[in-house]
Amino acid sequence: KLLGLSPEWYRSRQYRCRAVREPRRVLAEFGTLLPPEVSELRVHDSTADCRYMVLPERPANTEGWTEEALLPLVSRDSLLG
């Protein structure tokens, strides 16, 4: 089950340009701070013909949890961060 359509701001040209131009700042707005030793950051902009899905890592100490138990941990920030 998918979360549905992405929000309008996420599809906007302005946001997509910012994500390409200043990816560290955009990631920081979602709470993801990259350490300085990460010297390369590649941004792949999606188009109508190409979509990328990023699956978050399983949270620590959740091995064996049911889908129902994991579901409350899924948030916008965990999928977009």
C-alpha cells in the first residue's frame, strides 16, 4: 500500500530545482544532517517517465515486528528524509 500522491510542493519545479541546487540544505530541513566527510552527494531528479523509491532502513530493535507494529513508525519524514 502506497501513501498516495506526492504533495504539490514536492512536485513543484521550485522545490525540485532547490533539491538539485542545495541538496544538503533541503535534507537538513527534514532533519537529515550529513557529516562533512560526505564529500559527494548526487541528486537524481525524477520525471514523468522515471521514479525513484527510497526504502528507509528498518529501525533498530524491530526485528520480528509485525507490519501493524511497524506502521506507526512510517512518516513523511522517514520516507522523504
